[in-house]
Amino acid sequence: MPRSVNHAASRERRRKILKLTKGNFGRRRNVWTVAKNTWEKGQQYAFRDRRKKKSNFRALWIQRINAAARLEGLSYSKLMGLVAKQGIQINRKVLADLAVNHPEAFKAVVNKAKEAAK
């Protein structure tokens, strides 16, 4: 019995990957095995970095809060300790936005937190 292969389907699978690697340089764009490896590695990076993005943003928020807090004479850790002690329910994302875009509101939060120290 002759061997049956579905060449149309396998060619379509390859064409789909080659289309996805269209913008790459050199053999990464048009040689099947290299293009497949490139695409798979890109998918791994995308999966990893969707999760990493969250910690990158948290680090950015902390840096912004720290910079603004030091202008008020506090360090980041002192400020966050005072905010927690005072029972102020505000997350780092909002606090960083206040520090950058609304400095007077950030100053009000800092002053409210400083009341806990007295």
C-alpha cells in the first residue's frame, strides 16, 4: 500500500510559521527550521515577559514613590511603614501616580502618614 502524506497540510503549517517570522533578518525569515526555532523562542519570551512586566511596573512605582518621598524628608520604607500604621488604604500604583502627576495630593498623603509618627 502506498504511503499517504498530507503535503497540503504540512506545507500550510510551514507557511503559517514563515508568515509569522516575516520581519526577521536573514535565515530566520525564510529557512523553515531556523524560522520555527526563532518563532518558538519568541513565544517563550512573550510568555515570560507578560509575567515579568508586572514586577517591572512595581519596581518603577517604588522608585517614583521613593524619589517623591525623599523630597518630603522620608525614605520609601519609612513612608510605607507610616502609611500602613496610619491605616491608609492606597496601593503603590496610585501613590506613584500621585507623586508624578499630583504632587500636592501626594504631599497631603505624606502629611497624613506623618501624623502617625507623632
